Amino acid sequence: MKKLLAVLLVFASTVLLNGCGDEDVVNNNPVTTTKGVFVLYEGVFGQPQSYDYGFIYTDSGTVNANVYQNSNGGANLNSVPNGMILNSLGLFVVAQGNYGGAGTIYKINPSNNQLIASRNFGTNPYSLDFGQTRIYITNTASDYVSVLDHSFNPVADSISVGPNPSEIAVSSGNVFVAKQSYTFENSLAVINESNLSVTKIFFNTPPVCVEKGENRIFVSTYSGKKIYSILPSNAVVIDSADVPVNEPAIGTIAAMDSHTLFVLGVADTSFGSNIGKRVYKFDVLSKTLDPNFNIQFSGSDDAYGISFNSIQQKLYIANSKGGQVNGEVRVYDISGNLLTTYADIGGKFPKRLVFEN
């Protein structure tokens, strides 16, 4: 739900927008997932059956909805799941929980989607990434990062990184922590993995996204509309580029290659929104936009989440459709041509996409 100043306001407004009785049907049929895309949807606060993820089978073009519930006897994820990552250890999901309270991390078998382990922790945990032996999770309604080992045992409960930490990326022994667009501290926190010490890089506006590139960390700054390039080994800013878009802010970025990024243009910055109506293709070396790349949304359609599949060389965009109906996923080639639309992915407010190639 739309990264607003108060997570509680987000929850309340979504309930009013969508009502309390429009819950998805769960069939409790275990789901086997193979090649395709996991699509995590935040759902509608107050509707537990809406907290789940879908799976797109890219070979057949079919979609399974409410995969977690259908594979775990109807059990619900905690409210507002926002973080998802897939690696050799499994499929991991982080859910915020009720505003100001503990959330939950889940380890799930990505083949049969059955729960392996879970743990309640933190204060509205939002996003996660893995180090060699640890998991780092932002707590977005607070000011800290939680550190767990791969068995979910706490390593460090609260590493202070500044208010409203959001996206996170681990690279070359450092953990890079962005902020929500409504934060009061425009800092990118850098946690040293060896001793868990914290340093900060300050910007004129909030650094809202961190993205791993080839020997780079890319950072987008919200209303500053700049992309910064950082060496991950020593956390030094080596370059910056203005992104000349018409929108008042930029948000999520997704790396295509060592110097090409897809950049979300944020049209409405009310309440610190991070929702886009247009996606751009930006070259950080030439510091120019591709004039022939044109992905735009109108009406209730929006770019709520973007992710690039480097194996397929395709851009996936999650469209929340304003939460009025179930969201969709659109797939584009690297030139911005629409290839496929999955018109109903089974849940509202789709956000995070991860790929099983």
C-alpha cells in the first residue's frame, strides 16, 4: 500500500477503498511451482485472505492465485507482506504485521510452497537481503535493521540506521539501506558486515531505492531526481546523474546491465507516494534517457512494482489498478514493447516479483 507517511493511514485508507467483505476464495489445493514468476501482493488491510502471492507459469501463461494459503491448509500470511526473495535456501517472505507491532519472516519451499519455518520479530519489517551467513531486514515503521542468521536466530536486534528504512541491498561486505520517501533523514545507511558498524551518506532528498549493478550500487533520490553510483566495497560515491523526467520524483530502479537502468517516474508525490505512471530507460554513462522507450500508464493503472529478468531479458511491471480490482502483470522487451499481459494475478496491490528461471 503506497508508502505513505503513516503506515496506519495506508491500512485505514485501503480498507475504506476496498471494503471488508471482498475476500478471495481459497481452495486449499497445494500448488507446485516450477519455471515462472512469484508475485507478492500486499492485499487489503483487514482482509487476511488477501495477504498472499501468486505464481505465473511463463511457459503455459497460466496463473495460480493465493499460492501460500492453497499450499498450507488455508493459513494466512501476516498482514501486508512487502518483502520477497528467492535463493538457494528457499523462498523468503517478510510481512509487516499491524502498525507499530511485530511482523513475520517466512521460509517457504519454492517447489511445493509449503512453510518450512517462520518467526515473529521487529517493527513492521519491510524488505530483506542476504549476506553470506545472515539475513538483513529493514523495519520501516522504526529506525533499525534486524539481523538474523539463516535459521532465523537473532544476531542483532536493532542496528540503528535512521528513520523509515525501506529497500536494502548487500554487496561486497556492506549492507546498503534506503529510506521511505516520507523520511525525515535523507541518508543512505551503510552497515559493515564484519562488525555491524554504521556510516551514512547524506543526500538532498530521500534515497528511496538501492539496486545492485555490475560492481556498483545504484541509488535513486526521490524529488532530487538523481541516480548515484557507489562502489560497494568502500561505499564511496563515484558518480551522479540527473534524470530529466517531467514527473516531480523518481522511485524504483531496476538494472538491465552495467550502465542501463529502468527508472520509475513518480507523478503524484502526495503523502510521499512512490507509485508511477511512466517507466523510463536511462543510461548512467551517457546520462541520457532513451527517447524511443515509452511505457506509460493512465487512469487507475499504475506501475506499482518493476523488476528485470536478466535471463529472459524482459521487464516485468506490476500494475495495482488502484486496488479497485485484482492487479495485473505486464511484460515488456528491452525496447519497451509490450509482450504479454497477465490480466489477473489473483490479488490486490501486487508489488514484489521474483523469478524462478
